[in-house]
Amino acid sequence: VYMNVAWNYVHPTLHLQPGLDLSDGLDLIPRQKWITNTAYYNWLWKNHVYHHLCVGNNSGNFNVTLPAADWLFGTYRTKCDGYKVDVKTK
């Protein structure tokens, strides 16, 4: 249940999309605008952007809602060649 709730809350928010209907998944947490300005959210956003930018042998950051798993499996990325990611431009 945790992964379903966390994924359905975090992932659409990172893509600036509305939440899902209950028929699409367990989107149980009310969306709050202030959360998108927290350090933790900004870190999740940057982590997720690297997931989309880093490809091929450099791909990583697969676990948006459980990022420690990427660190554990060696797929955690903090940079991606050719890109500068700034949370101010999200």
C-alpha cells in the first residue's frame, strides 16, 4: 500500500500533473502546494529529472519513492553529463 500511495502522489506531482482518480490507484494524500517548495521535494524532483536524462550505461534513479534502493544497487545518480539541473527552473 505504501508504494502505491507514495507513487501515485509523488510521481504525478513531479510531472506537474493532477492526482489520479481512486479508480486509477490509491491517491489518498491531499495535494498541498507548499510541499513543492520543501527541500525534500526539491531533492526528489532533481532525482527524478536525472532518471529521465541519464540513459544507457548511465541510467539510474529508478526508485522515485524509495531512493535509498538506488544507492543500495549502485544506480543512484547525482549528475548527468551534458545537463545542469536547477530546482529553480522546475
